[in-house]
Amino acid sequence: MSIEHGYEHGHHRRSFIFTWISFVLAVVSMPVFCMCYQATSIGRFVLLRFLKKKYPDLEFIKSVSIRSAMDTPNNTGYVVVLLKVIGDFDINLMKHTIQTDIVEKYDRISGRLCYPHLRCSLTKKWMRYAWIKTSTFSIDNHVISLPETKSVSEDDIMKNVNDIIASLIPPELPQWQITMIPAGEDSFYLLVRIHHLYSSEDGVGLSDLLLLKPDDDGLKHGETASMSSSSGHNTDADSIQNILSTVYQAPTALPRLREHLSEICANTWNELVSTYDPLENPKVFRRRPNVFIFGTMLAIVTASAARDKTTKRNFAHKLKREMTRRDIQFRYMCKSLVNTFHPALWVSFAWWLFVKCILRLPITMLLVVKNTSTYVYWTYVLLYSVSELLYLARLIYYAPSTVIRELVLPFFGGPDSGTMRAPEGSKCVYWSRPIDLDLVNTIHDNTGAATCEIQLSMLAAALQEYFSVAGLRFPKNVMTTTRFVSKANLFQLNNRHVVTNGLLALPLPMDTDRDPMYSLHQMQECLQEAIGNQTALYIASMWQIDHSLATSFLPSPMVSCGLHYLSKKFPLTVTYVEEHKLDRKRRMLLWGQEVDAILYWRPPQANVCISLSIINYGGHLRMAVMADANMTPPCKEIVSRYEGNIPEFITAAENYAKIVSTSD
């Protein structure tokens, strides 16, 4: 026992020293980061000015996202979505609706196009993306239909989808396309390919482009994930939103306190302006001047000069003009100084203060008693704000060690992971048959594990078998960048105007000896460890997704090289789409057709080899894979093994429940 205690004590001591050194290094490096940010901002500004003069017909994109930095001519980031729809389809009606309601949609207030770049193609000059305005835009090039056939199987649809993905959109056209694939008399598929910049720069929502009706819960384009997660449907303890709530607890008291202080300051300022601004109250000059009155006037004049946008003259000229407008002269300042420091004034002020305190003291005590609940409330808010500040300070303190431990140290760990083939550009997709979510709920009832943990463990088991056949060895785990989203926010993932969840560097266990329960327990440990230790990375990924924060500190070539090198340790990307157990309603097209299935793929870029999606929709579970078309064995094996492992997990969970009940 003493040996274990000594080991734990030494581990905590080493962890404390590592955290402290990481924090000190981060503080010392802050000037370097600031200089890098300034140099990068200036360099990009100069480069954009140069490119605008050199290519005046192009509209260059100012921001640099992670996907933009990873884009290459042979491996460009296209978001791919596939819908299976029940009902008849009118291709001409869809063309007309997209043309009038999306491509030619104008903002009612500004009168400008809502999505101006849907008519523009993309080009790259000096590693910077730019929009090219096309003079001849035809909706027929972007909403197309395959010839109808009498009977089409799922494999035929998969082959058609892969043929479409293999054929690139002509570079002279805007880089988005919707393809209708007939699947019989009463159903069809809609395949959407769209360059990520249309969503991130223009805010084009895939739900709008697919002509989906808004959710019944009222979650429309532009609403945040936080709103959906705070709704009553997401209070289930088994929900991933509930599990992720422990990663980062957003402050609640601090915004409330800030809003209250802002209101107090605004009211105080308005009261000062109405009382001491000569333009609002000319009678102020009738009062005996003093330093307080003059100082307040000077503050009002300074604020008015700072807000003056009617002229481009310097600040001194604006200040002098505001002083003249209010007839504030140098003589008034001298009288204020004389009156302020006159002894008689101080004697009268002391007497006034004494009398006021005596008369106001009982009234003040009564007001305090009357408003006790208000004072108690704001005392609670103040104390809770202090605790939130301490929580944020703790996050800041541990953030450098988290970043170094998760992103830097793995590169010095030696060759302990398999080497996967880097993608060559040509992609293929596969997806599983629909799996009833009640089967997963059965495993949940027997084991108590969260449904996301069960599905991720089934994915890890399928990957372990696939890597074994492919000759790849991952002795412990394979690293992934995993993103958890709700069904309501699925079609807003690449829209920077919508706040969504961050990313987790989630390891999938690869040493489970094909034991379903052991795989589940290992997955639970990996997920809980990632949630407990990656708060800083989670918040940083949210800021990067929403504001392109990380890519603002380094030039684009360095960002590209860094991401190319970093992605070697994260060869897989996983998107987990959650559906609440009580909300299995299916989306509808604008014309009333029911969307029977949804498949979504994030494009694998740089050294990311496989993009995996676990989608819960309409009471069914599907797994979708996007990978290099030349990968051997083909990634269809992952889908087959994923489907085949379901019965094994159910049987293992039932046996586990029997063992537990017997032991009790």
C-alpha cells in the first residue's frame, strides 16, 4: 500500500511540475505569439493588397480556415450529404425553387444577395482563395438528375454515388452540385457536394440548399447549438450533450453581472449627460461651477468627439468644435478651480453631508430592509462570479500543459502506431444498412453505458478487425478527431455563423482482444479521460471553428505544414450525430416528402485517411465511411464488420447483465 501511495505521490508531483513549467513557458512565449500575430496580420494585409492590384477582377477571401490550409488541388474539402427521400420528385420544381429562393434571394433590409457567391467559382492565387464572378450561370449545371430506372438496389445507389464523387465539378463552375438519383417509383436520393467555403464564408446552410423544412422545435438557420442543447429534449442523462457539459461549464453569473454593470453604467452616463451637458441642460451654467461639474462636462465633450464620424479631421479639432458648441471656455475652468478649493465651500459641503447623513440614515436602513432579497441575490451573483473567475483561471493555468501533452508529446513517443496510407485525392463512400436504435438501447439497458459509448466501441471493434486484415498494428489505440453534434445542427456544421460543439482528440482502443464488453469499458475510459483532460483543446477548437483563431497566428504555409504533420497522429476523423430518444421525427422537404435517411461525410484531408460518421436518425443508426478509393482492403469491410458485430455486442451485454444480477 505504501508503494502505491508513493507512486501516486510521485506521479502527482511530476504532473504538478510539468503543468507549472508549461504555464511559465506559455507566459514567457506570449510576446512571441503577439509578434507572430502582428506579423501575420500585416503580412496577409500586404499580400491581399498586392493580390487585389495584380488581380483586380478577383475577390480574395480574407480569412484562413483549417480546411482552406489543408486544401490541395488533388484533395479539396467537399462536404458530401446524401438524403433518401420517400415520394415523387420534380426536378424542374427544385431547379426553380433553388434559383429563386436561394441563388437569387435578397436581404429585405440591405437589398443585397443573401448568398452572393453561389454564382462564383473558386480559384487559388499565391495560396489564397478567391471568388471569380461567372457571367453565364445556369442552374442546370448544379441541379441535375440521373436517368430513371425501374428498380435500383442499395448497392446500385452506392455505385452511382461513388461514380458522381469520382467525377470532379468543372473548375470554371461554382463548386456546388445537387444530383437526384432515382431509386424506384416511390423514392429517390439527393446527393449534395459543396465546397466548404460556401458554408463558412457565405453561411449557406445545407438544410436551405436541400430545401428542408425547419424542425418542429423551431430550430432554424442561424440558431446555435447551445439553444438546442438547453431545450427540454436534451435533458436526458444519456445524451451526449449532457456528457459534454462536463467538458466546459460556460459562465452564467459573469454575463449576468456584466449586463447589470453595463446597465448601471449606461443609466449613470445618461443621467450625467441630461444633467451636466449644456446641450441637454442649458441651466447647468447657472449653478456654481466646480471641478466635478467641469470634469463631467469634459468627459461628455471627449465622448462626443470620439463618436463624431461626420468629419475626417483630427481628434483635437473635433474636441475644440464640441467645446465651442457647448460654450465651455477657459474662464469657466478657472472659476471651477477657484470655487472648488475655496474654504467656505468645504465647510458648507461638510455641513450638508452631516445633515444629509442624519436625515437619510433611517430612510436608508428601511430601504436596505425592504430590498434585502435584491441585495442577497446580487451578493450570490457576485460570489458565483468569483468562483467562475477562479474556474476560468484554472482552465488557463492547465491549458498549456494540455496542449503540449495532447499535441506535442505524441510526436516524441516513438513508432507505437501503425502507418496508414495518405489519401491521394480520389474518394469513395460506403454506408451501412439501417440498424434499429432499440438494439443499441438494449445494450444500454443491460450495461448502463451511454449510447454514444456503445456505438463508438462498436466502431472501434470494427476498425480493429479491419486494421488487422490490412496489416496495420496499433498496439494501444488509434487517435481520432471526434465531433459530437445534435441532429438539429447537422446541416450547420461548416457555418461559422453558428456555434457548435468543439472537437475531442479521442483515442479508439485497439487492444481489446475482440471482447465486446472489454472494448466497451476501454471506450468508456478513453472518453471520460478525454472529457476530463481536454477542456482547453475543446474550447480552442470551438474558437477556431467559429473565429479562425489558431490560423491567425501563423502564415498560411506554416499552418499547412503544421496541419500536415499533426494529422499524421490523427489519421481518423469521426462525426457522431445524436438523436434524442424521444425525438425521432424525420425531416421533410418543402413539398412534404419524408426524408427516410441522412448520410453525412466530412472530407478527409492532409494525412487524415478515413472519415467516419455515426448518424442516429429516425430511430435508426447508420455508419458512413469516406476514404481513398485505392485503399486496400476497401473500406466497405469496415461497414460489413460494423454490422456483423451488432449481435455479438447484444449477446455480450445480455451475458454481462446475467452475471451482474447473479452476483447481486
